[in-house]
Amino acid sequence: MKYLPLFACFTLPLAAVDSVVTFNEISYNPKGANQDQEWIEVYNQMAINVDLSGWKLTGGADFTFPNGTTIPGGGYFLIAKNPGNPDLAGLNVVGPFSGSLSNGGETLRLRSQSNRLMDEVDYADSGKWPVGPDGSGATLAKASGNLLSGKSSSWRTS
């Protein structure tokens, strides 16, 4: 049996994200020209509540979660361009975020209060990414909340 030399154990890349709360669904190019319909959903993979106070969403959409924001264990939370959108009534929604989501794709990052990278997705509307969410009114959604956000194969048209 072969073993890695000791120095290799210290030079191997580590996981880039913590994946406690992850991206789950993205409405990046809603039907029509109304960017107020844009939103991003995150999912708590833990069985316990997670305090999102001071966490940041960065990329085309920039948002800092206000103090006292908690996502329930196994729950979902929306960050919306227009949190007053009647279509989102009754959901856990915060916002508004500044900026807008690129219709062609971009990188979104979720960082903890200590600026630790918790999740990242670099979505697109071409290549191996689903094209259905690009202006049809459908969204980009993970096939399962526990899949890696960075892989196009984890996503489908909702």
C-alpha cells in the first residue's frame, strides 16, 4: 500500500466552502423585462436553526442579512430584489438586494459574518447549464438541496 508523503498532506487543496447554508434556487431572468421579480433562495442543510445576522450575499446581487435573521433547520429563505412582490407573500423573504442578476450568468457568493465563504455558484445560461430559466418564467433550481452548488449537473429548470 502506498502512502502520501507527509508534505502532501499539507499541500492538498481543502474544500472551498462550508456548505451549511447553500444556494438552492435562482430567479435570474424572469419572464418579461421586470428585474423586480429576481430572487435567490438559500437552504439550511442543518437540522438546527442558523443565525444569518451579518451574513453577506455578493455578486450581481449584494445584500447583508439584518440582525436577528434566522433560517430554520431544513428551511428556506429568499433574498429578493423586491421583497414586497405579492408572488412571494407568505414566504421567508428579506431584501431588497442591490444590483441585479446577470441574465447570461455570474458568480454569487454567500459569506458568514466572519467573511468565511459558505457557498458559491457560478451559473450560466449556456453550456452544461439548463437554459430553461433564461427568460421563460422558470427558475434555476437544485435537483436536491444537498448537491454541490458549483456543479452544473446539480441544477435543473424548475
